[in-house]
Amino acid sequence: MGNIDIISRIAADRQKAKEIAYRVQDKRAKGDSRTFAQVLQEELDKQKAIKNTGK
């Protein structure tokens, strides 16, 4: 359930969802050639790591 749980938690926090979407869009605008989904997955992995460390 890892990613689904993270997505649900983020979606419940509208501001956090906006911040993550902005970071993904900003990376793409700065020349990151990966797909939106790949960059989003990276951000989800970061959120998962934060959740696992309890911060």
C-alpha cells in the first residue's frame, strides 16, 4: 500500500499537494527531461522516506 497511502495522505493536505506539484513542475521547467510521472515518483519516494523516519 506504500504509494497509495502516501498519495492519500498528501491529497488530504491540499497545500502539501500543491507544493509537490509545484516542485515537480519547477524541475521540469528547469530542464529535467524525465516524465512528469518519474519526477512525481521521486517526490513520493521522498515523502515516504520522511514518513519512515518520523519527521
